[in-house]
Amino acid sequence: MSLPAKEIETTGDFVKQSSLYQEFLAERDEILKHKWIESERLGYDIGFERALLDWIRKHRENWRSARRAQTQTAPPPRQ
């Protein structure tokens, strides 16, 4: 049993606009930046998994705190 195409499209739009998905994308961008910086520093590609684990260990907590503070002071998005 599958969903109609219109319902799938609507669900996809909902997911892409959800705050959880937006948070995931922002975090992924930070990990990719960390991967690039560390790869440049070391002179070789460290890979996503290593960058992910290193970023989580070193930066995730501070990043999340700063992001929470930023969203609490930011005006609500326009619609």
C-alpha cells in the first residue's frame, strides 16, 4: 500500500520545513566545515565519520548552546 503522489509531496514539504530537519541540516553543515578544516590542517581527507565523531566530541555541546541562544533571541520567521 503506497501513498498518493500529492500526499508524498506534501509530506516531503512538511519534513523539509520542520525544525528538526532544519537543525539536522545546520549540524551537518558544521560537521562538513569541520571535516574541511581538519583535512586541510592534516593534509589529507579525514572522512565524514572521523569528522563527525571529532566534532561531536569537541564542538557539539557549545554549538547547540549557541544555537539555542540564537533562536531564543531571533524574531520568528516570516511566512
